[in-house]
Amino acid sequence: MTTSFLLEPQPFRRGPSVDVAVVVGFVSIVAVLTLFLAGAACLGLAIAPIVSPASGASQIHVRVAEMALAVRLGDLWLLFAGLSVTFFAAAAAVAARATAFLSNDD
């Protein structure tokens, strides 16, 4: 007695599973937005020495404590500019790696 049956081959699946894709997509979106926000905050601190005198000239009211903090941190503008560029580059790298991980191309 023989029984013949046909085994159908399983289709080859490319890329991550749906569950992994959702988790990676969500985590990468949160990471990119967080890094972008950190870069924008550091950019704001980097341009504070430039904006501080301009706010007085254009009669924008700024609290004295905020102006004192901007003057104190004004010497570190190069550090904040470097951090801003680093955060923006990290956000772009995370977005690129997530896109490469989630794509089906080989």
C-alpha cells in the first residue's frame, strides 16, 4: 500500500516577520524623533549667543534669568553645534538602517 501525497514547498519569505517589522518601525520612529528633537534643542543652544543681542534690538521681551543662562552658555556654542550635527546625523543613520532592515531587497 502506498499513499501518494504532494508536499507543497513553503514559499521563501524575505524580510522580517510582521511582528518584528512593527516593533522595529515603532522603535525607529521614536528614536528618530527623539534624536531630531535633541538636535534641535542643541541647535537652539548653539545659536543663543547670536539671538540674544537680536532679541534686545527687536524689542522681544526675554526674562533676565534666560538671558543670563544664554550668556553663560554662550562660550560653549561650538560644543552645542557639534552635538546638534551629531544628533541629526544619528537620526539620519537610524532612519537609514531601519529602512534597510525593513526593505525586502537583497
